[in-house]
Amino acid sequence: MPLHRDSITALLRDIFQQAGLPEADRYSSHSLRRGFATWANANRWDVKSLMEYVGWKDVHSALRYLDAPDPFAQRRIEQDLNKTQLIPPALPVRLGEGEGG
């Protein structure tokens, strides 16, 4: 049976309740989006990369999911929005890769 978009929250709450999370009935799919956006922001993803990864087209949608853990985060977010190039988060590179063999 296909998963309906309105069943996600009920499914999450059941899983969280079974996992023993306190107040499992307070979680929703919004919690997952906010949690991921908060994690990405804490790991210094720029807003443009986050928007591209998640699929947000509107910057206002993205910003409502970001909590500013430090007083300078808003300034960093605004600076990121002014960049013209999308820069994905850095990925680890193994020694010897990209050196022609």
C-alpha cells in the first residue's frame, strides 16, 4: 500500500513512542526538517547548499527552519545568501585521489 503524505506524522509518532521518546506525540515531519536544518547549520552548511539539498526554492522557507545558535549566525546566513556560487559542504578526500592515479 502506498504511503500517503498525511500518514507520515502518525507513523513517526508511533515509531518514536515505541523507541521510548518522551512526548512522542509532539513530533511531526516538521521536526525532521527543522532537525536536519539545525544540524546542517551547526555543521556550517551555507544556506544555498541547504536549500539545494532539501529542495527549498524560497529563502524564507529555509530561514524559518534555522535556529541561530550564536549571535553571529544571522550575519553568516545573510552573507551566504549574497554569494553567487553554490558551494556544497566539504567531503573528505582520500590521499592519492585526484592526483592522476
